[in-house]
Amino acid sequence: MMQVKIFEDYDKLSRYAADIFLEQIEKKSDAVLGLATGGTPEGFYKHLITSYQNEKLDFSTLRTFNLDEYYPIKREHPQSYWTFMNDRLFAYVNIPNKNIHLPNGETTNVDAECNRYEEEIGSIGGVDIQILGIGENGHIGFNEPGASFDSRTRMVELAKNTIQANSRYFDSEEDVPRHAITMGIASIMQSKKIVIIAAGVKKAEAVAKAIQGEVTEELPASILQKHPDVILLLDKEAASLLQS
């Protein structure tokens, strides 16, 4: 079932997303959280940190799995997703390092790393709640248009528009890695609950197609129509092309 909530602004939807996660953590102190990177979830992480600090919460038994990581990239690289997550969440909460999981962008055996990551998620019972953004082309994680709905964790080549969108974080477009290790669409769909956040008019077309369009591999996010527990949190701009 797909729920849609529309908010006045990005800050309000980010706070609501954080509250959903905090409710899950309250119910299950060792919850497995699926995390995402990029500009969209930054407000979500800020609200998680604020609640953690103000309410003196304990995150020490949580487990986290990130959707993806560039490949190849050093863990300490300023634009690695490990650095992103550390700077925006992990440095401010007490999740132990041993409970934090991202694909290894330094691996020399990509296939083995992908299999390990997939098996590790399965071994602890899967992701309880997954945060997702949606790309302007409808991608989720680094599953670009055309990705199989049956896909699992694997290395992918990044689409040109994804490289261009992510180049704002690098010195130049040429510096953006051309590949990434990402959870597959089937991997994401196994999450028990999915929270999607989208803000801004640039996401409006992808959002409308994902919610009200055909379920097609040409728009990866459209598969979420088939998930039993999805909630989309949109600002007014991102919701502007939805049919009432």
C-alpha cells in the first residue's frame, strides 16, 4: 500500500520522516535502518540528530545499511558515502562502527563484495525501514532506468544525468566515479517499510510517474507501487504534477 503525504516545505517533511524512524526505533531498539545519501535526506539526518541529542536517546543497538557507494573510491575520500554519512549522522550519534555497513568502494573483488553485502543484510533479518530519495530519472539507489526489478546488490555504470547531478559535490564532472555498488531493486523491495522523500519541482515528473504511472523498469521507482508498506513524503513542488 502506498501512502502519500504533502507538506508545506522541505523542513516539515524531513521532520516527519525522522519521526517515522524514531517511532520504529522506539518499537525495536535493535532495528535495522536502511540509509541513503544525496541532498534529499540531509534534513532528515539533521532532525534525527536533534531528537537524539535533545531527548538523550540511545542508538547503540541499531544496525545500519546504506544503499550504495561509489566505485572505486577510498573510504576517507571527501566525497565517499562513508564520509557523507559520518559527517551528517554517524559522528553525532552512538551507533557503534561495527553496526554500520556500507558497500566497500575499495574492494578488489566486486562480485564477492556484492554477495557479502547481500548475505549480511539477509543474515540479520533484512531492513526494517528504508529511507529513499528518487532521482529525476526515477532511479532509486543507483538503479538507473532499465535496471531489472529482480536485481540484487551489484556494480552498475552511472547514467550521464546522474553523473551530472552528482558533479556538484566534486571539483569537476570528470572527478565523479563512473560506477557504484548498489543494493538492487529486489533488495530494496525486501525492506519491511519504505519511506520516500522528494522535494523540489525537478522531482515532480518522476514522482508523478512513480505513483500514478505504469510500473516499468524504465522508471525504477514505479516498482514501489507493488510494495505493501510505502509512504511518500513530498513538498508541494514535488507533488505539483500529481493528478487529484
